[in-house]
Amino acid sequence: MSKIEIITEKCKGCGLCIIVCPKKSIQLSKNFNKAGYHPAVFVEGADCTACGLCFQVCPDVCIEVYKDK
Amino acid sequence: MKKILSKTESLKATPHLYCPGCGHGIIHRLVAESIDELGLREKTIGIAPVGCAVFAYDYFNFDVSEAPHGRPPAVATGIKRVRPDKIVFTYQGDGDLAAIGTAETIHAANRGENITVIFVNNANYGMTGGQMAPTTLIGQKTATSPYGRDPKREGYPMKVCELLSSLEGVAYLERVSVSNPKNIISAKRAIKKAFQNQVDGKGFSLVEVLSQCPVDWGMTPQNSIKWVEDVFVKAFPLGVYKDKK
Ligand SMILES: Cc1ncc(C[n+]2csc(CCOP(=O)(O)OP(=O)(O)O)c2C)c(N)n1
Ligand code: SF4
Ligand code: SF4
Ligand code: SF4
């Protein structure tokens, strides 16, 4: 299954990735990162089509997209 | 599993100091990807502005020169003329390019300097706390237009692409936005073309990017992209304003 990885220490919790994900597979964590933001997290085992929309909108370039062949 | 999307070599891993949701970060990625796809990283020299992007040298993984406020096109002219083999671009906000640097912008364009200009229009002075810029919309509230911009008092929003389109020396002008994935992909195409034009020696190319500034606009990131789509683009229509063959 395709998935994304989020570099949580660079994430500012802006939520732009959450609104574009067609699979609703991204959420904000309840935890804080070192900068004090609630980072985005990929819901474990959630659907991902590797469409890259989240990557496109992320201002902090902290999303990496992995595609299952 | 194959990694298909991540930052490219021209962007450092350094975290950006921009506010959450700020358009600058997206535009940095598009510039970096364009340079990497064209294989230009080792011969690129960027000129950073005064403004929120003043630390661009910390984010880009190629040579970057700082310039006094508004003067990147003059610095770029000098560098490109002594090193025509380099790819030289400026990265400027609207306060930088369209207020204090108006003369440098217009004359570099009019001379047809073979440089690339990435113009980030966020309708205010971001770094200093959201003051009115020449590009502020009619009725838009800012720190220095608390009742909204009134054209009788402050004049009209300055439309840089339209203004420069009459100049003979200009090769390419396009206005894009980074409010959603479709617009971001279109912005990438425009930025890449503006660099390709320089490789091809076509002359002055400028891409105006309408960019969200959620913090100084007093909006959530979500509302700021909505404002770009509902209000900003109505005052500053997207499109190609010049494309010399
Ligand atoms: C000569 C000079 N005048 C004024 C300033 C103060 N100043 C710093 S940033 C800035 C405005 C930047 O706004 P803009 O170019 O729109 O970039 P943004 O921060 O919105 O990206 C101003 C007026 C300065 N640093 N130098
Ligand atoms: S790649 Fe597409 S489906 Fe996967 S998390 Fe990102 S937006 Fe959602
Ligand atoms: S778009 Fe990027 S910075 Fe914003 S919440 Fe998502 S991963 Fe974090
Ligand atoms: S003030 Fe505006 S332009 Fe500057 S970093 Fe914050 S959101 Fe971005």
C-alpha cells in the first residue's frame, strides 16, 4: 500500500495537506513537536493513492510520498 | 516501495522560518524543482530580497547573494553581465519589487536583462507586520489602512504584469497562484519556463505568484487560500501577460 511520511519536526500544523487529501488519511497529532506545533500525521494503515496532493500544498516540504508498484 | 516525491537537491533540509501556511515555502520548492529539473543547480545564483524571504540563502542549496531592499534586479544585472554563463534570478516580495524597488524593476525589465524574476505578491508588507503595499487591494484592511485601502487617498493596486507588458525588452510575464494543487502545478510550469527562457537567452522573464500570508492577513491558512481564490485573483487575474516568440 502506498503511504506518506511526514517529517514532523519540520511540520507547522497548518492543515493544508489535510484539506486536500482525497482519502482523508491525514490528521493533526495531539502531541507537540519541538517547535510547539501539533504536527500532521498519516493515519496508520489508512488509504493512500500516492496522488501527491498533500506534497504539492505543503509549504514546509515535510511530506514524502511512497508509491507501491 | 518507491519514494516518488520529496524535496529536491536545490532545497536544503533546513526548516523554514515562515509562518504556518505561508506561500513562500511552496514557491521555494517550485523554484528548487525547476532548477534541478533543468540541471542548473551548479550554475545558479539567486538574489534574496529584504522581506520574509531574506533568509533564502539558508533554504536554497546554491549560491545566493543578499541585496538591499528593492535592489535585487540591479544586483542581478551586475552579476549576469559579468558572468553571462550563470543562471541569475531574483526572489522578491511586493514591497521589495513594487514599492522601494520600482525603479530597479522597471529599468531592468526595460533593458531586457536576461534574468529571471520570481515576484511574490502577498498584497502587503509581510515581514514588518502587514502594512499596506502598492499591491494591497481596494478596501483591504492592513496595519496602515485599518479602514481599508481607499483609492482616493492611497491610489489603486499596482498590477506589475500589466504595467511591464508594454515594455519592449520584456520576454515573458505570467501571473499564477499557489492556492491549490492545480494552481501550484501551473505555477511550477511558469517558473520553469522563466528559467528556460534565460537558458535560451530570451531576456527578462517575470512570474508573479499570488501568495497567501495568513498571519498578517489575520486568517487561518484555510481561510487565506480561500481569500486568494475568492478575492485576490479577482483583482489580479491569473494568466500570461506577455510571451515573446
Ligand atoms: C531600505 C529599507 N527600508 C525599509 C526596510 C524595512 N522593511 C523590511 S521588510 C519590508 C517589507 C517587505 O515586504 P515585501 O517585500 O512585500 O515582502 P514580504 O515580507 O511580504 O515577503 C520593509 C519595508 C528595510 N529593511 N530597508
Ligand atoms: S498522497 Fe494523496 S492519498 Fe496519499 S496522503 Fe497524500 S493526499 Fe492523501
Ligand atoms: S501541509 Fe505540511 S506543514 Fe502543513 S500540516 Fe501538512 S505536513 Fe504539516
Ligand atoms: S508574515 Fe506573511 S509572508 Fe511573512 S512568513 Fe508570515 S505568512 Fe509568510
